[in-house]
Amino acid sequence: MCKELFNQKCIKDWGLQLEADPQTMSTNVLCAPKIFKSNQIIHCDEAVMRRLPIQHPVNLKKDQWVMIYAQRNEQQAQQVYDTMKMACRQLGITIEEPHWIWLENEHD
């Protein structure tokens, strides 16, 4: 997929360089946070965390982000974008039309 992506005209026109080899990193899952307030401990489970506002949302403005998909998956790519719009609306994040890039070869 990376090879085909590198050959796309818009990637070359924008002067973008993509790393073909993925980065590896080790991770671990942290325990749920606890908030200490006025001699009281508040446990933050997943339900509590989901109700909190996003502290620093990132708005995706028109043509500032890309949606890359195989040409045969155009409908699925549109569905992903529509789902993102709905979720962003609920989260108070602005999302506008991406720059669409489709991979022309069908063997990705």
C-alpha cells in the first residue's frame, strides 16, 4: 500500500514523505485515574470518563487532512467519513471535507 501511495500525484505535488516502515513501541494499560478532592477520592471509570469534555479538541478543516482508500472501497470510505462527522458533531469538534486519495491498483 505504501508503494502505491508514494506514487500518487497529490503526494508528490504536496512534497510529502511517508515512512514505509512502521514504528514500534511498547505500551501498557494504566489503571483508571483517581481524583483527590477535599479529602475524598473520586474513582473515574469508563462511564465517568466518557462524560468529561475533550480538553483540547483538534478541528479537521477542509483539505487539511486526507482520507486514503482503495478505489473499490469508495462506499466504505464515505461511510467512515460520515460516521466521523456524526461523532465529531457530538463531541463539539469541527470536521470538514478531507482531501480524498484513492489507490488505483486493486491489489492493495
